[in-house]
Amino acid sequence: MVTITNHMPTAELQALDAAHHMHPFSANTELGREGVRVITRAKGVWLTDSEGEEILDGMAGLWCVNIGYGREELAEVAARQMRELPYYNTFFKTTHVPVIALAQKLAELAPGDLNHVFFSSGGSDANDTNIRLVRTYWQNKGQPDRNVIISRKNAYHGSSVGSSSLGGMAGMHAQGGIIPNIHHINQPNWWAEGGDMTPAEFGLARARELEEAILELGQDRVAAFIAEPVQGAGGVIVAPDTYWPEIQRICDKFGILLIADEVICGFGRTGNWFGSQTLGIRPHIMTVAKGMSSGYVPIGASIICDEVAEVIGMEEFNHGYTYSGHPVAAAVALENLRILEEEKIIDHVRDVAAPYLKQKWESLLVHPLVGEAKIVGMMGSIALTPDKGTRAKFAAEAGTVGYICRERCFKNNVIMRHVGDRMIISPPLVITPAEIDEMFVRIHKSLDEAHAEILERGLFRSAA
Ligand SMILES: *Cc1c(COP(=O)(O)O)cnc(C)c1O
């Protein structure tokens, strides 16, 4: 047996990784040739790699490390729970204390009468739960034909076949197809798709596509509408202000269930406990994961309103995961929520970090590459463009310039992601103004270098 440790040379670790580890959302053959970055430890907002580089994590891992890295308390709780009760299921007339406590806490934090929690191991399987939940709900109410779920193009709801069908990522649908009775409407992305409309007009028009879809499919066929309060993986797309009130009106009018996918927006990211509160949405079901445990352990859930839970409870619900309400995951998530609450981290977001980040983020608009800067709480995006006035796309294939910019960020030890030609950030919520300053030194340097590179390579040109 080989012992693989942090102290091995990077090249050896990379070779072993390339030989045996298949990475998500990657072209693995090419990646293996290039060599991956090896992260060895982390503290606060900082990652350390196997070369000793200190990297500022502007993405909080995958939008999840809300309280920052390296919190001893979570390690302690996990160790204690593993010693006391490392595992037991919640299937057969059984429960345990961590899952009771976490469900109670989530019901207390969630708005309105979202009082019932069904646990999963992450966001994808929670959304799979939601598909079965909403279809079973209508079946139990004697309307089995009401089984179509409406979602949006360029939405991200997970990577399992069910949740990626809900999602609107064409590249994922092309590999494995989608399940039946999911219908996609257009996204409220004004920068890319708004044409000559004002943002307000466009927001209304895109919301009304929901009403048109319901009428086209038949009112008695539509079970639910699912959406992220702010689209995350789609590029931090913030809908115009007119959008959500109109969506809420339409859901109310037709009595369809509204599912808010809060996997990114939940637990402080938008400046409130949930994105639904920031955007004035009243969902029947919320999907949560990521920030619920700050990523320290895998756990997700569907948080369900009284009426839906009551209808589901009428019959046996044929659904569950081995790790639904895993005691170690539940105990760690609960400790994470305690820290968020007692250290007033959401107040820090609202009063300190988000206003400061917004001011810095919007100042990027003066950069020659940046056409639009959007930000809600601690999630932001900029659109890169060769011509701000016309919101032009680049002549080069979509994502070429975004990729160049992301590579420059990597090189300058700041993590920002690109989605096509949008750059996005979602730092840990505990980031301080001084760390935000440091992040922007690196972002400015990276944007300037990317600008120089695309000029030099003749890529600073608009599509015809
Ligand atoms: C990440 C994400 C998911 C999927 O969660 P996993 O834990 O990766 O399965 C679902 N919905 C949204 C909005 C997400 O950002």
C-alpha cells in the first residue's frame, strides 16, 4: 500500500491524480496532461497549495464555505458525534438527537410556515426529492396529471439526472438527456438577452413567459415552478426588479407550487438568512445545501410548508436516502448554524462586507473590459465585453475571454470563476474589508493582464 501525503512532491501527486481520479466538469485527459492544483490546507478565506502558494478564495470553495475555513468547533463536534453515534438511519420508526435538533433549527430560521424538513446529502438529491414531492402532492390531491415542472434555461439545480433535467444547462442535457415533463422558459438575463427593452420591461416579459407556458401546457398539468432567487452557476444572473413580483403573482393565480432553490442563496449569501427574503418570494418548498454546513460535511434538505407536508403525510412517501439526516452531518450543520447566528455573520454581511464589496465591485465598471457589474449580498458578476455601449459579445467563441481572465486570476492567487464571458465571485461571508482590498488588488491585476493579452491576440473584437 502506498502512503500518499501532503509532503509528496506536487508532480507525484499530480501524476497519481491523473492516473486514478476523474474530476467533475472536466476534460480529464487534457487535465491530466496539464496537471491539477493540489490544495493542502485552508484557514479563513485563504487556501494553501502544495507549492506553498497562498490563494485568496473568492468563491468560498463552490459557494459553500460561508463561515470560512478552519473552524475548530466543527471538527470537535464531528469527532464527538462520531464517538457517540456515528451513524443510524431515520427510516424505520427511528430518529436521533442531531437530526431532531437540526430540523427544529431549520424550521425556526426558515420564513413563513416552512416547518418540515426532508434531508439529503446535497443539493442535487434534494431537488430529486422535490420532483417526487410535488408530483406526489398533486397525486395525493387527486390530480395525477398535474406533473409538469416548469424551470428556466441556464438554471442550475444539480448534476443527477433528475436535478439536471430541472436545470437548464444545454451541455448537461446533451450528455444523457432529460426526464419527461420538465418544461423550460427563458431566463431573466437582461445583459445577454434584453435586446432593446429596458430592464424593467424585460423582467416583466420574461416573468410572463411563465403564464404563457402554463396556459399552453394546460393549467391542470402544471405542478410547480422552480428557480434560484439569484441564478448562481448560470453566471450570477440578477433578475430585473420587476421579475419576481410578477412570478409570485402568476404562481398565486394558478395555484402552482413555488420551489426556491436556495442552495447558494441560503444561509446569508444575499444578506438575509434566505434569498427568498431578500427578493420577496414566498416559496412552498426551499432546497438547501452548501452553506448549511459551510461545506464541512455533505448535507442538503428540502424545507417544506405545512400544507404540502400534510398532503404528503397522508400516505407512505416512497423515498429516502441512506444518509438522510446523517447524525455527524446534522451535528456539524447545527454547529455551523450556531456560529452563523451567535457571531452575527449575517449582520456582518449586511452592515459591513456586502456594502463594501458592492462599492468595490461596481467600481470595476470603469475597466475597459467590463460592461455590467451585478451584485446581491456576497455574490457578484461582471460581464466582459468588447463594447459596453452595445452590450456586444466577443467575436471569439463564448468563454474564450472569460477563460483567459480566469487563468490570470489563478496565476495571481485569487479564485474567481468564469461562466462564458462573465466573471463571478462568492467569497466566504466572514471576509473582512482588508481582505476585500487584497482581493481587489489581485482582481485588478488579473483584469489588466487579461485585457493586455486579448489585445495582443487580436481578441478585443465584437461579434458581427
Ligand atoms: C450546487 C447547486 C446544486 C447542487 O448541489 P450539490 O450539493 O452539488 O448536489 C443545486 N442547486 C443549486 C442552486 C446549486 O448551486
